[in-house]
Amino acid sequence: CISYANGVKATFQEIHFTPEYTREFWFVGNRGKMYGYYDNPGRFQIRIQKLIPAKQHGQNLRDVEEYWPVAKPGGHGGGDLALRNEFYRRIVENDQPTDEIDSAYYSTALAACAEDSIESGMPVDIPQLDS
């Protein structure tokens, strides 16, 4: 379980290499959930469900949005080519990455802290990145 400073809690589950050779992602929080699906032919699906509290409508309702991003050619749905092109562009233009470093750090820190939490059975704080 992930606990955020604003009181929101979420769980994250990622499944790779299912019997159908698909990838599925679930983010479940106390106000909604997000589901992602990807398969090798390149079909993507993203479904976002938000809870609309009963106090506003008399009963709990769900707002559902669904997206089907268009697959791009190349490995990982075009992501491999996009990463390579961005890498080359940054070299040619001498453009230093900024936000990507933060994203990479927090993605890695989340995974490492999640593993520590699983092993210890206790919550683990994610250390802040010093810029």
C-alpha cells in the first residue's frame, strides 16, 4: 500500500508475462482505479474509474473513461524508437535532461522501497531526491 502525504492511499500491481503474453497494470486508490493493458500485437487499453461520492447524488456512482492509444511500429509500441530518437536529439542539441531524471529516480526508489517494505512487512518512506 502506498500512503501519500495528503491522506490518499493506493496499491499498485504490475503483471508481466501472463499466459497470454500480455501486460496488465492496476492502480487502486480510495477514490478510483486505473487499469492498463498491453499485448504483443500492440493493442493498448487504459481505463480510469473515479468514484463520485453518494453525498452528491444519493448513491455512489462511477465515472469511467476509456482510451485505446494507437500502436506505433517498433519495439515496445514505438517506445524504443522514441527513446533512441530523444537520446540522439539531446546529444546533438546538448540538451540536458531534467524531469526525466526525477521520474527515473522516483520510479526506481518506489520499486526499491516496495521491495524493502515487502521484506520487512513495514511501511518504507521514499527518500527525497536532492537536486
